Amino acid sequence: MVELDELQRSLAGSVIDPASPGYDAARRSFNAAMDRRPAVIVRCRGAQDVATAFDFARTQSLEVAVRGGGHNPAGHCVVDGGLVIDLSDMRRVHVDPAVGTARASGGATWLDFDRATQAFGLVTPGGVVGSTGVCGLTLGGGIGHLTSQHGLTCDNLVGAELVTPGGSVVRAGAGENAELLWALRGGGGNFGVATWLEFRLHPLDRVVGGRLEYRGRGVADVLRRFRDLVARSSRELSCQAVVGVDESLTAALLVAPSFTGPSDRTREVLETLQSAPGLVSDAVCEQTFLEQQLLFDSPYGENRHYWKGHFVSELSDELIDELIRCVREFGRPLSHILIESLHGAPKDVDGDFSALAFRRAAFNVSAMAVWTTASADEEHVAWARATARAIEPWSLGGGYANYMQADEPLERVGAAFGGAAFDRLQALKTRFDPGNVLRRNQNIPPL
Ligand SMILES: Cc1cc2nc3c(=O)[nH]c(=O)nc-3n(C[C@H](O)[C@H](O)[C@H](O)COP(=O)(O)OP(=O)(O)OC[C@H]3O[C@@H](n4cnc5c(N)ncnc54)[C@H](O)[C@@H]3O)c2cc1C
């Protein structure tokens, strides 16, 4: 196609079309249920390539998708018949140890980021799976193994460079476009393509972490211990829990602590979990942060996913019983419920600092349906929806944008921010993307 040849000549990066040898690998996303065939994938090398891709999409009337790490469960990074702005060749991470910041290019993954920053014994709180995109995760919030210590990932965002759909390069940071920086702390990929994001770093190279695994009737009791522990613990402990069933359909619980206090206090802090009934495996130890970041690694593009959940103000005994009932009655070992604690540092900042409204929440509780065959789509989607309905009585009114599917109504997207913040976000959207070119995301429509 002559237009694609011209496009290729105007790029530093490369054009991939359905006839290219790497097409199938390039259109693959983490969620295997998203099997889409873009007309063209533009693998960008920098801001100029991104602007060229936007320009080409506009002149050819192609819908645009943006690909960072390809992890979004809604499959927003691929679009049937459209153009993908693919940032996977832009993965450089530059660390400035003297200033204590790191700049991640638009397609860098958490593995890229952690390797670069850990070389200097520094971290920012990121995602728990290495292949997740740094920018995609940050723009939606960011919950992980250091959330209680250092806040959401977006709380550590100090600067950004975006290419808007109109082709302008815009920067946000200290003293420059402060309103845009506020919006990028949670408002998603609505305002432009980030060619880099800059983060504040913190000294850390080792944590006491690993997995604690439990089986059987006692898992409800262990979940109560987990809840009570994080409620009273200092911000030196981040903690996540995963409830499901094992291959024999016995209730199964995984708790992943990440303790950064003095190691001689570990026993005292984690005693309540390590002495709990039903413990079948205790792999907690002092390890490097890079080792901790491998705990949840999962296969890319192999399984089908549908996620739905709520931020809750408490993990009541009734809710715990309800969660265990949901996983046991469904009885599918891959599907599970993720419970992320939001105590500690996320509470330090308010709505003037970031666009997000869920800081009052105690936990993020998400039903994660995971399966392998298309014939089982309906029952898994139905389970995730029914489980989210069971959690709803405890909901603060919104879900986590980073885990949302494409079928969430506008009210649920809006509730993640709250009314006043959503109005501010819409005003910015109108300024930076009035034509809603960037709509394959948790969309904030222009006014
Ligand atoms: C296995 C797995 C583990 C996860 N772990 C965590 C976790 O620990 N903590 C957490 O908070 N979330 C986690 N998530 C959710 C994740 O943060 C979001 O799905 C996020 O959108 C993924 O970003 P990505 O770049 O990998 O995805 P993509 O699908 O490539 O991108 C998703 C969207 O992000 C936007 N985007 C991406 N890059 C850019 C950019 N450079 N500029 C502008 N917009 C951009 C675009 O709107 C794009 O459509 C996880 C998801 C999966 C599948």
C-alpha cells in the first residue's frame, strides 16, 4: 500500500501491517480474549514518530489505540482495522541518582524500570508484574509491593512529556502545566501519548517478602488476621491477598507481605500470619526487591481475562465469608479474588494532588476471572460480574480504572475520580484532545 510506504519513509521506527512477518506477535496483548487485527501498527522511536502516527491516523480516518506494556485487561492497546501507536521500542530508563529521579520512556516495563533503578539501590512503588507498562499503570494509579511505604505509583510522578493527538509536544512538571500533572496522576491515557514519565525515587534494595500459602476451612480466619494486621500496621508493611481454590477445589489463600522495617522485627510483625491455621507454605525471607517483584509473574497472552471489582471501606467478616463463598461455588482454580490494602502513604495526599477519589478506601477487592478457552467466556464473565455484585454492598462507589474492562459505564469511570475532579478532567480533555482521538481507554469524554 503506497500510503504505508510513505509512512515508513517518514518514521525513525517501523510500520507493521497484516502482511509483515511480525504482525501476529505485535498485535498480541496480555489478555488472550482480545484477538484484534489492526490495519497498521506504528512502532515508534520517539515523539516525532508519535506525532507522525497521529497525523497518519487522522488523514486515513483510522481509529487510534496506544500500546505500552499491552497489559490492560480491556485490551485497549489493540483495535480492529485501526492504527496502533506501539511504544514497545521506547523502553529506556534513565536514572539520576544525584537528584533521586528516574525517567521512563513511554513503553518501558516495570522490569526495565526496576533493573535500572535497583542498580543504584533506588525504587519507586510500581506494579507487581515485570511486563506491565510503567506509563499505562502510572496513568491509572498504581498499586503494588510498596504502596503503604511510598503511596500509589502516580503519587511519585513528578514530570511528563506528552504528544497530543494534534501533534504538539507538551510538558508537565514543577512549575509547568501543574493542572495536567494533576490529571496524569490517575486520569489515564486521555490527554496524549507519554513519551516519558519522571518519578521520584526512594532508597531501598531489600525487603522481607515472599508468599504465605494456606488451604482449607481456616482461610476465612487467616483473611481476618490479614485485615486486622494491615489495619494496625505501620507503613513499613504493604500486603496483598489472593483468594481462590486449588486443583482439588479446596479454598486457597495466598498472602504476599512486603516489609521494609528492621529485619529483627519481622517475626513480631508477621507472627499473626505465620502462626495461622492452614499454613502449607511459608516462603517469607529477606530478599532483593527484584526477587520480590517476581512473586506474581504470569504468562503473557496465554489466558483469557475479565476483571471487575470495588474499592471498599472495610473488609467485614460478612464480606470475607461472601468472597470465599464466591470462589468455592465457582470452583475454577485460575479465577480468583485479589485484595489489595491501601493503608499508609496513599492517605497522605488529597484531591488537590491527584485526580483519584479512592484514597479513603481500605482495600481494593477485584474478581479476576481467568480461563483458557473461548467456549468458557460466558460463565467466567458471569462469575466476575456476580462476584462484583456480591462485593457491591461494601463499595465506596467506584472501581479501579486500571483493572476495568471496556464495558464499564461512564458513571463507574467517573466514580473513580469523584464529581468535581471529573469536571476538571473533562475540561483538560477538551483542551488536549477535543476530538476524543484517545478514546480506547477508561474514557473521559471531552465537554
Ligand atoms: C498481569 C497484570 C498485572 C498487573 N499488575 C498491576 C499492579 O501490580 N498494579 C496496578 O496498579 N495495576 C496492575 N495491572 C493493571 C495495569 O496497571 C493496567 O492494566 C495498565 O493499563 C497496563 O498498562 P500497559 O501499558 O501495560 O497496558 P497497555 O494495554 O499497553 O495500555 C493500556 C492503556 O494505557 C495507556 N497508555 C499506556 N502507555 C501509555 C503512554 N506511554 N502514554 C499514554 N497512554 C499510555 C493507553 O490508554 C493504553 O490504552 C496489571 C495488569 C496485568 C494484566
